[in-house]
Amino acid sequence: MAKRWDGFRLKKRRNLEALAFTVPALVILGVFVFYPLVRNIIYSFQSFTLSSVTKEWVGLKNYAALLSDKIILTCLKNNILYALISIVIQVGFGLVLAAVLEDVAFRKLAPALRSIYFIPTVISMTVVCLLFDFVYNPQMGLLNSFLEMIGLENLTRIWLGSKKTAMYAVIAVSQWQSTGYVAMLFIVAIQKIPRDLYEAAEVDGASKIKRFFYITVPQVRQMFFVTMILTVSGAFTVFNEPYILTSGGPGTATMVLSLHMYQTGFVKNNMGYASTIAMLIFVITAVLSSVQFFSFGAEKEER
């Protein structure tokens, strides 16, 4: 009986110790995540400005305005385009790049190349956008100058001033900065693959392309889902690039959800409707996060 009581006390003490470690994290999440989220939900049913003393309860009026807002459709189209291109380049090309860097032929150069590809990730996005603003400059920008130098003057454009090219130019900035980071994640996953699989495939006469598709891709499928969800979630919350480079222009050609939310709240001073747009962004990212969670659950069950 005494041993059972001592075991119960030890288990209780361990549970209290574990709870003591989780309390600070719960407090931080409560103050900086859950409380602002609940407040934003309440704000989305109200109408007020930054200087309002009182807030008017308008019910679902803001959500009705959301459904009839034509700019929202433009934002969703741009965010979806952002996500699709990011999946192809950041995730797709990032996986290929990681496989190449982990190949035996590049083993000696891999450390230097990994550093080179990862450097853009640690540079401030503001600095990156200012750099590309100079690259895209129609008069003395590096891109147009390069095209003229190689005899392709007909391809020169006002890259950020044309509705046809502005969104693609903005998206290109993110691809340049983030592909190296995604490649590093894939490199970590590839390094965990048993070398025996590659050696057996090589003995069987499988080419490097077949080894990539039949060994590398299946073995890194969990990291593939992680990077895809991170990339898509980032595409639906992107703000810095369109804000710094174009401010959503020309017109609304590069308008995205987060930028529309910012302009609605701090430029048009309609904080209630801005909170509603924020809820739309939250729902989209929450759904994507749920997909990631259930994908991991399905992977674990299969094993």
C-alpha cells in the first residue's frame, strides 16, 4: 500500500512539473494568439474606426460586404496564383535542387552551394524588395539592361508598372528568397534516407532520374507536405513584397488579401471590415494547417 501511495505521489509530482513547464507557453499563446483572435472575431461583427470611442454592432453586415467585394476576388486570384507558382518553384525546384546537392558528384561543393542558396533567406525582405526595385527599374534596371545587352530589346518591360507583368514580377521576388530555405528542409529529409536503398537501386541499374522518382520522392513525402503547406500558407499571408514594390498597383493588379486588409483598416479607416478580411485569411490558413495535421495523421497510420 505504501509503495502504491509513493508511486501515486511521484506520478502527481511529475505531472505538476510538466504542467509548470507548459504554463509559460500557454500564457504566451493566450496573450499573443488566442486573445487577439477572439477580439478580432468580435470586431468583425462591428463597425468602427481607429478613433472611435464606441463600436457599432452590425452583425453579418461586414461578411455580406465581403461576399460582394470585387477586390476580394482579385485578391484571391492573386493569392492562388502566388501559391501555385510557389509550389512549382519553391517546392518542386527546391526538391530537385536538394537532390542535386546531395548527389555524390556535388558532395565536395555541396557545403558552399548550400550556403549560397540559403543566404537570400536571412536577408531582410525590405532589403530584398529594394534590391529588386532596382532590378526592375525600366530605365537603368539590371533586368532590362541585360535583355538589351543580349539583343532582346523587344522583351524589355515596365515590369512593375504593367498589369500583365506586375504580379509575376512580385512573385519572382519570393521565389528568389525562399527556394533555398525549402531546399535546405529537403536536404535534411534526404540525408535521413538509408544509403542502402540508393546502392541497391544502382546495382540494379537504375538511373539517377529513376532513383529520384522511386526512392527520393517517396521517402521525403512527409517533408513534401510540410513544405507545401508552409509555402501555400505563406502565399495567402504575403504582405511585404506587394506593399513595398507596388502597394497593390497598378490599379489592383498586385492586390492580395493581407494588403487589402491593411489598406481597409489603416488607409480607409474601416477597422471592422478589415477584421472581417483578417478572419477570411485566418479561415484559409486554418484549413491549410488542418490539411497538414491530418496528412501527418494518415502517414503515421499507414506505418
